[in-house]
Amino acid sequence: MDWLRHSTILSLLFTAGCASISGADRQLLLSASQDYQRGKHSTASHSLDAFLSKHPNAPESAEAYYLRGLCRAQQDRPGPALADLQNGLRLSRRPDLTARIHAAAGSLHFDAGAYAQAAYHFASWRRSLPKDERLGEEILYRHAASLQRDGRWDEARDRFDELLKLYPAGPRSADARRRRDWSSDAYSIQCGAFSRKASALTLVKRLKDAGFDARLTPEPRGEVSLQMVLVGRYPEYGDACAALPLVQTVAPDAIVVP
């Protein structure tokens, strides 16, 4: 899960406001944080299990639930991870922590294809993030993409514009530019991208012979222009996904865009 590389363990995690827990339990949390950062997710989870069994509702447990949620996400356990993040939100009283929990929950929903829920959490992340913290490129990209997949085209373009202003040469800039410049408010199935128009036309013919509404669309990519072979215009993302397997019988590498 690439987004986990962008999930920050707070620099003050578990070091303040711990009057209601013992020194030993505080050390348990600090050890769990260190183990997580070292990639020892199972060890960290075990320590957090022990802490949360004793303190399920303490104010300090918001950080513990957040951290265990990240561990569970790393262990490919999205359901339990989301449950922990919800508990973290219930207990959090710190805007910086609340923002990070929303960002993690949004990314888990995004990876599951639950784009409306993802967009909700990413919007909450933006609202909660302290004003002196910069919007992160990866989470900002996922916010824009979730809006686009949810059919909220204008909002998505605004967010892609924002990303490109903040990170004009960032790792996500090329993808953000292509998605912002998508020419219609509908989804299509991309069956191929060709530098030679003749190759693209050959695939268009194969698709049309198979009964698909195929078309050729040029797309600038830097100093070159690729010939994109597209099928259909679907008003809902789910409609395009439902049609994809049949298109893949002719074009196995086809994907839904944008």
C-alpha cells in the first residue's frame, strides 16, 4: 500500500498528555511506535493490543488506535484497520492526529474502490489539517481521484489544479494533468496507447468488428502525441467497470479511465 509511505507517525506521539496512564504503559506505546517505524508491524500490534485491552477509551488511546490501524493496513487487514481508525476518530482531540486518521481511512476506502467514503475522509483531512502544514501530494492526488471516480468532475478538476500548483513537477503531476484534462464527464475503457496511428487503427477495427463502440483519440504526452484507443462513454464508474471484462476479451490490457 503505497499511501502508507506517506502516513506520518507524529513526532510527539505518546509523549504528552499521558497523565492517565502509567509510565510502563507509556513505554509500551513508545516501543510500539518505534517497532512500527522499523517495519515490525506484528510486534507493534502485539504491544498495542496489550495497551488497548487496558485503556480502550483513554484520551491517549486515540494515538494507539491510529497506530494499530496503520499496522493492520500493513498486514493487509483493511476491515480491522478501519475499525481502529474509527475508534481513533472517536477519541482524538488533536487536529493534527484527526487529520492523519482521516487521511489513512480515506486511503483504505480508496484502495477498496469505495470512492464516496474516500472523498468524505479526504475532505475531512483537509478541514482538520493544521494551517501550518502543507497538503501532501499523494493524499491530495487521491482526494482528487476519488472525487473523479465518484462523478464529481468539477470538484476533481479543482483539486487536480491545486495539486499542480503546489507540486508542478511532483511524482503525481503527469497523472494529475492527464486526469484534469480529461475532456468529458464520463468514463471510458482504454484499450491501448500507440505511437503509430496505423497500429491504433488496427485495434479500433478489431474492436468494432467485435461490436464495440471504439474510437481513436490523440493525447499529448510531453513532446509526442499518443493515439489512445477508447471504448464507450459511461456515466457511472461502476458501469465502465461492469463492461470491462467483455472488452478485455479483445483487448486484455484494457483499463477504465480516467
